[in-house]
Amino acid sequence: METKPINREKTIIRTSIIGIIANILLVGFKAFVGFIAGSISIVMDALNNLTDALSSIITIIGTKLSNKKPDRKHPFGHGRVEYITSTIIAVLILFAGGVAIYESIVSIVEYFTSGDKTLPSFAWYSLVIIGVAILVKIGIGIFYKIQGKKVQSEALKASGTDALFDAILSTATLVGAIFAVTLHWYVEGYLGIIIGLFIIKSGIDVLRESFSSIIGERHDPEETKNMLTDISSVPGVKGAYDLIIHSYGPNKYVGSVHIGVDSGLSAKEIQIIERNIAALMASKYNMFMTVGIYADNVDSKLSKEIRSKIQEFMKNNPNILQMHGFFVDEIQKFCNFDLVFSFNEKEPEQRIEEIRNALQEAYPDMTFYIQLDRDYSLS
């Protein structure tokens, strides 16, 4: 059952607000402990929590903008704004990581160049506060991931993973504090650098995911398979091909598909099939679907011979995944069809030319039109 957009928006905003409040409290507690104890790693950990709060604010803004109604300039809506906000969040995370590394290097230099080499001074309550902060961060992470899965929000799920990751980094900070108190070892600056590197890695991961979504990713293979099965099960459909899905934000899709039908059907019968498919995709997958038609044309002896020869080529080339849209016009002497090539095939145009030449040699009176199709949804 699809989640209604308004419920999804409210859930994301409510979850983000809870995360903002929790992170701001953590910033206050950690900054207090860090400045009192003179601990650069705890101050940097507080800065990381501040970027988490800012990220949640940006997530709220992005969610509100992405749910604006379509307009003349953006007829498919504003759903992709969520991908842009993810990019902004990634830049903030990268900035925080860079600052953490810079400040940590300054701390190391000052420690070894100062005469007294003063270590951070932690009171017992400081360690307790850090420990509680770790538990809070774990709770935030689990809460984000549960809510993100509930409303299919990659932003919330990513924030949940980041929060759990932050808990690990805070644990490292706690270990550093314990070393300073019990063993009088200086590990502050080094832990700050490690934390900064992990923050930068997290930012790069978020940036990579957002860029990938903006560029356009392959739809979920399992759901794509289910869609093709559902379309093929509609009465009158003799095969579903060329399923192409465009994402305009989370749970906002526009798609197109070609179907094979009996060549003897009337325009009215074909339109009924098309309407049934459109209704199915809208109700089950929340997708606006356009349908193209292939007339099944393998009745004559010649068409069966040509089709059989094409299938022989396919057996000899495992990179040809599918042939469809096959049509032979014996009066005007032409044949056209589509070939779907795997992305493993480096020279699909050359393979098509080889097949065309072989068919032309076998049937010199015919003209062959072969369309190159990409593997949008088969694998």
C-alpha cells in the first residue's frame, strides 16, 4: 500500500524536528565538556552534531519544497529538490570534516610546541555526559532508520546511518578522554583527525548518492520484474518490453512501456488494453505510464524464417538480451525489430551492422531496420 504524500511529509518533518532538538542538546553538552576540559576532539564531536542539526533543517526545507504542486515550468513536480538538499547536506558535512582536521592539527602542533604539554582535564561528570550522549545518538539513529523505512525516505535512512556512525566516533572520543584521565596519554589531536576523516568519508558517500540520483539510477530490479509481470498479465497483452522509468523524487515516477498485441485487434480493443495498463500502474505503483504498441507479426512463412534466423544470432551472442517489436511487411519488402544489448557489449552498433548485413545477404529483396535498445530494466 502506497504512503500518502502528506503523511510522508509530516513524518519526515516530525522526525527531523526531534533530531534537531536532540542534536542541539548534544551540541550544548559536548561543547560545555569540551571547553571546560580543553578537549579538541569533544569540541569537534559537538561540531559534528551541529552539522547534523543543520542537515535536519535542510531536510525539512527540502521536503516542503519537493511537495510543491506542479506548475507550468515544472510539470512533473518538484520532487527532485530532495536530491539537491542531499547535495547541500554533503557539502556541510565535508566542511565540518575539514574544520575538524584543521583544528586537530593545530592542537597537535600547540601541544608539542608548548612547554608544559597540558593534557585535557576531565571531571567524572564529563565522562558520564559523553556516555549518555552516545546512548542518545544510538537512539536517534535507530529512530531515523525506522521512520525512513516507514516512509521510504533515503534522506532519513542515511541520517540514521550517520547518527549510528557518530555514536561510534563519540565512543572513540570517550576512549580518548579515559586515556587522558587514567594513563595521561595525549590522543586528542589524533582522534580529532580520525573523526574528521570519517566525517569527510560520510560526506563523500552522501554526495555520491545524491549525484547518482540526480544523474538517474536504474529502478529497483525486483520491482521492475514485478511490473513487467503485471503488465504482461493484462488480458490481450502478448509481452511487455522497453520498460523505462524516470524518477521525479521519492515515490514519484513517470514511465513508458511497449506491449505486444495481436495484429488483428481493432483500435478500440487496443485502447481498452492501454487504459487497463495505465490504471494498473497508477493504482499499484503510483506511476504515470504511457504505452506503445507492437503488432505481433509472425504468421507468414517468411516472417517465421527471418525471426528464426535472428534468434540464431542471439544464441551466438550472449550480450543480446532480447529481441522485440518484430514486424515484416512483405508488400513493401521491409522488416524492423529492436535488439536489447547488455552494457557488457562494447560495440553494439557494430554487432547490429553485422546482423543487418547477414540478413540482407540471406534476403536480398528485403530492407532491414534494426533499432538499438539499451538494457534499461532487464538485468
